[in-house]
Amino acid sequence: MWEDRHERLSGIEEPGEGIMSPIDERPIIAITTGDPAGIGPEIVAAAWSDPTVHEVCRPVVVGYSEFLRRAAALRRLQLQITCCDEPARAQPSPETLVCIPPGSDRAPAVQMGRIDPKAGQAAYEAILLGTELALAEKVDALVTAPINKEALHAAGHRYPGHTELLAELCGVSQVGMVLYLGPGAPLKGPAGLAIVHVTLHMAMKEIFRHLTAEAILNKIRLIYDLTRCLKNGAPRIGVCALNPHAGENGLFGNEENLLITPAVRRAQDEGLPVEGPVAADALMVQARDGRFDGVVAMYHDQGHITLKLLGMHRAVNITAGLPIIRTSVAHGTAFDIAGQGKANPGSLIEAIRVAALLARHRRQSRSPSGTA
């Protein structure tokens, strides 16, 4: 299947040609539709109609037109939906949605709000094609709508989530899931707040097996590199403790002494501006108030709860450590409201804006003069 797509796209211009024309320097961003049984296509159609999206990028959707037409009708959007297979030649506008179908067949019949292997397969195919376009530099960044992990597994693709699938497709192992909230209330820092997770999609009892000093150090490096781009300057990094009260000198656990402190000291020896371990409840308040630009959380909920409480519909998921730029929403498929026309596209709009920001920063860093 991957090879078939490669052949179908072989006529597209060589990498770098057409990505940024002299006339239009907005980055080209591919947006996948996610699980079509959820709110993915709906928030894609709603975000597309937001003029601010088109101010920062040239979007193109990777997904079946049938799902997008259904979503547009659901939201009562006057969208003309066209298909193409060359992102550089797409002519998107708030009124004209351009999509690239992920397969040669028509979209499968999918019932809204239900786990369906056909929906999982459609979501998987869109991720494959979107990733291929990004790796080939046919697009400048990839933004993904939410997938349903159970549907993905039912389709035979047993990945814990987007992050792990993208890491395999890109041929890398050291990646990190980052939740990012841009500047603005309730945050007091100038660069927003980014939180990376050392462990992610696993049972709580599995955390202790995967939590190592090396893994913590790797995530410190990843969050430093990312927040340096987001802040456009030197960031400040805080590292969470695992146990209550940072272990209270071993009284409530010794992971801080055995794992986290050695990782922090190694990062400091490398010249990274990092502090920790700090009790998570105290550190998150300090981060909200602007003391830290980036935070290293030890497990999924330690980071997710904080960011979602601070700004559920503005939060963005960023995969650090990939050779491509990938952002996503910070919420799931919301099967409970799928097909009702009331999904909030805010997180997707913000994910597109952040992807455009990172794409511009990458282009600037590659420019011989150091300017875009």
C-alpha cells in the first residue's frame, strides 16, 4: 500500500520545488481527517472555514472527500470540495477545500459514533499518506485530527497512538509527546507552556519499568530544543518529581534520588537551563506563572491534566524528535457528540497555527542568511 502511494505521487515536483513560491511563502500544511466516525472531519471542515487559518498557511486535507462533504453539510458550510494529488499546485481558500484522497477507492461506509475497523483503516491510510508527503517535503508540516485507538487496533494496526505510529514511519525511536499552550491567560509567561511526557500510553504499573535516567535526559533535551523554537530564545525547563513531595528524601519513594536527579545533573552538565526534580503540584503552578517555559512530566496524566485544565480547546499536541513537523489536537474523537454539529475546532485551529510557526522557524534556521 505504501509503495502504491509512492508511485501515485511520483509525478509531484521534487522536494523543495513548489513548497514556497516567490509569490506565496505561506507553508503548505497537510491536515488528516482522523477517524471518520468521530469529530475529525467536522473540525477539519470548521477550521478550514476560519480565515485566520489561510492567513498563516496553505492547507490541504488528506482524507476522503465524502467524509468532508458530510461534515460540511453537518456544519451548514458553503464549501466547494475539490481533489488533487499535488499539494504545491493546490489553490485553497476559505471557500474551496482541497483534499488528497488516501486511497484509490471510494470512502467506506462508516456509522458515526461507533468503533469501526473501516474507520480505523481510513484514518491509518490518511496518516501514511500525510507522513509520506511530509518526509518527501511535499508539505511543510503535518497536522492530524484525532484517531480512535480501538478502531485502529480493530483494523489490524496495533499502535498505542499517533506518536508511536509516526515514530515508526519516520524511522526514529527517541520521540516525545508534548502538549503546548500558547501565550495568553491564564499563563503569565511570554512563550506559553510546553509539557513533554517521559512515559505515555501504558498502565500505571508499567511506568516504573520504563522510567530511566536516560529516558528522562532524552526528554529534557527534546523539550529544550522545542521550546527554544517556540520562544525564539533560551527557555527555562522544570522537571517534575514522580512521588508526592518529590519523595521527601526517600520517605515516599526513591525514584527522585536514583533516576530523576542524575538525569537533571547530566542535563545541567550539558549546559541546559533545567531545574528539578520539583514536586509536580508546586512545579505546575510555577510553570503557569511563567517561571518555566517547558516541563518534563513523568507520566501521561501528570502532564495532560495540567494543560487541559489550563486550556482544553487551545492546547496543541506536538511530536518532538521527528524529522517532520507534526502537531495535533489535544482531545479525542468525541464519539458522544459525533454527527451533532457542535464539535469545537479551536484546538485544531491552534494546531495549524503552531505548525505554521514551526515551519517558518525551520525555514529560517535553514536559510544561509538566518532570515526567512
